[in-house]
Amino acid sequence: MHSQITTIVTIFMTAGVLNLYLSLHVLIKRHHYTKIIYLFMVYTALIAVYCFAAGFGLLATSLDEVKVWTFFQYFGIAVTPSLGLLLIVQYLGFHITKKVFMAVLAIPIITMFMVATNDFHHLHYKVFEFDATLGKPYIHQEIGIWYSVHGAFIFASMLIAFFLLLFRWKETDKIYRPQLIALMGSQLIPMTAALVYSLGLTPKGFDPVPAVLVVSSSLFLWAIRSSSLFRNMPVAKERIFNSINDGVVVLDNQHRLIEFNQAYSQMFPKLKRSMLGMRYQEVWNLLMATPMPYTLDATAISQEIWLAEAGRTYQVRLSALQQANHQNGLVLIFNDITELKDLQLKLERLAYYDELTQIYNRRAFFDKCMQMYEEAKEQNNHFTVMLMDIDYFKKVNDTYGHAVGDLVLAHVAQVCKSQLTDKALFARYGGEEFVLALSNCSIVDAEELANQIRQAVESTPLVADDLIVGTTISVGVAEATIELEETLYQLLNAADKALYNAKHNGRNCVYQAPTE
């Protein structure tokens, strides 16, 4: 009997030494590991306490000594299943709040109190004494209600931890699977031993749990050395998928919705998991009132879409997906570019619009007019430009001040714009001068429009506070001579000469440039 106890104690102590070594090893090399190592360090240290206490308990000579070492056993074993669960949850990448942490440790803390005060209430052990048959140091015990509560909690913690790891097996790369084996073993092995012990299938008086911890500790050592456990850890593909800022949608080869990430569901709040399996066109119709602005027929697209209901602009990219069953699916990626688009529009407005009059500036006019002019020449269409100048503008500034002069400029620009269609290119040319380009418009039609604009300006004075400021404009019109390969600058120069004639001959009139 003595040699049997010596063997058991030796195994228990070996398990304790292994776990103590693990705890000290990671403590010394903590800078090489992620922060999870601190939880692992406490976890293995408490297992070591449990194993040592179990060994010393077998060496005790009095019942009081056994009770003391039993308390130290529970100091380790009561907490370690909870810490093991928290360790694995953190390993898998889930965030643990302080409230969750304390909630998981609540029952173990109560258990330690129950064990320490058991002689007063007997809720943990109804009977705790030396076995009458086996004698010292073997204990005969009859469990109380709290023992059952704590036992159920331990099994639940270890079972949940085991299945969390098992469910992650398929999506974990092979290089990281030794880590999963070690972690699953750390839960499955002691859980199985405890179950066997609870069912009375072990030799009477022998608790196999401290002994089997030699195996789980060895698995940890193997995983730390073979696959850099706690140094390089796998990140769950699901967490990667859901951490992407872009909205991602996965469709099968029949364009049915099979997966989407959190970012996409935030973009489209009406989306529900119950829509999985529906055709994407039907899903879109449920999400948005507007028709789907892109097609799923192309194997690769990239386009910008504006969704008025959401008030957002998205860059949509579509690409083929080769699935494991060799059937082609589709992946749609929605990148929210609203802020970028707004910034782009603001920069474009700053670059292309006159701040005072809110119409195109000289730079924008030339950029756009060059293209209009080239298209007119290719299609052999009429192309006309006109230059407009506010009459006696210097006198307005001298009489009323520059602030009123600015109001006059903005007012004339808006009156002119009110007479134009969207196809006309209208801009501030400089100072009090404006320019207008018209494609597919003859000089006769252009002169008629110029007089219409001139009359509108003349009949619409500026009314500002108590001031009424009447204005007129002079206009020079020129039509391009396509056959002579006339440049845009030559055409504008011709319009400028016509404007000079208009101003020289009384102002508030329209003059044509002479045709070649």
C-alpha cells in the first residue's frame, strides 16, 4: 500500500512540476508571446497548486491536515476550468469584458468559500472522513448539493471550451492544428478522467485527475515548441471576414445569397439572416426600392453607384469565386466612398468653379470646351462662342463700392444662366467678362440667344437692400470655321474682336465676328 501511494504521489508531483515549469517558462519569456500568456501563466500555476496539494494530501497523517490540503486543491481546481474557458475564448479572438470575466469566476470563488467552511454547513461534503476500509490517507466522502453545482459548472466550462475549439478545426490551417490539439487535450483529458472518477470506475480512493494532467501539460510543452503556441496564433477566418470594413456578399452559382459580413449588414440594415438562400435580386428588392444598379452577369465589374435611399456612394466590385465543390460563385464587395466622393466634388468645385458667381471658371471652361470643340469638328457640327462684358462695370465699383460690384457680377451670371440650357458651357472668363460655348448652334441662332440674354440682363436690375442697380452687357459672337482647322484660341480671339466692336459702337448690343 505504501509503494502504491508513493507512486501516485510521484505522478501528482510530476504533474505539478510540469505545470510549474510551464508557468515559469512563459513568465521568463513573456516578451516573446502575446498578452494571453499572462492568463496561461496563472492557469498553469493554479494547476501546479492543485497537483502539489493532491500529493501532499496523500502524505497527510491527520484529517485536519487532509482538509487543509483539500482546500488548496480547490484553490487550484475550482478556478482552473473557468480560466481554461476564458483562455480558449481569448485564444479564439473573442473579446472578454470585465463583467464576463468576473461572472465566470463567481461560482469557483463561492466553491472555495464552501470548502473552507464545510464543517459549519456540510453543503459541499456531507461526509468527509478517512475511509474505514482503506484507512489513511484515503478519504470516504459523501457529496453535498454544492458539490453537484460546482461539478456541473466544471463539466460545462470544459465542454464548452472543447467544442469551441472543435468547431474551429476545419477553418484552421494545418500549421496551427497542433495548438488546437494541445488546447482540446487540456480540456478533454481531465474532463474524461473526472467523469470516470465520478462514475466510480477508478480504484476506490484514487482520483485520476491530477495524474492525467501530466499528459495535458506535456501537450502544452509540445505545442509551444512545435507550433509556437501563444506566439503565433491563428485568427479565425470568420473574424477576418467580419472585421473587413468593406461590405462583402457571397453568392452561389445560382446567384443565391449564401453569406454576408457585418459591414454589409450595417450598410443595409433591413438585411436579415433569414434571407440566406434567396436569389440576390429578390434580396435587393427587399432592401431597396430602386432597381439594382449593376448586373450579376459579368464575371468582373467595378463601378460607382449612388443609393439615394441610403444617401451613400459605393464602389461595387464583383469577381468570380471558385468554391470547394468547383462551382463558380460570385463575391460582391461594397466600398463606401461617400466621404471620398464628397471630398472629390469639393476639390473639383474649388478647381473648376468661380467662388463668387458659382459658375465654371476659366480653367474649367478650357478643359471642357476643348473636348466640345473636338467633337464638333469630328461630327462637322456648328460651334459658336460668345464673349460677354458688363458695361461700365468700373463705374459701378467706383459709385457703390466693390461689395456691390461683386453682387452685380453674381447677379448677371445668374440672369445669363437662367436663359441657357444644360448643354451650354457658361463660365466666368475673367474680371467682369463671361464666355459661352454652344455646340451644334449656328451663328444666327447664337446671335438670337445673345440678344435674348442681353435683354434679360437689361430688364432685370440688381435689387440689394435699398439699392437698385441696372446693368447691361455687350456681346461678341463668333462661329468656328471647321474647314480651315481654326483653333479654339483663334475662335475666341474672333469673338473678342466682335466684343470690342460692340463696346466701341455704343455697348448693350451684340456683334458678330466677320466670316472668312
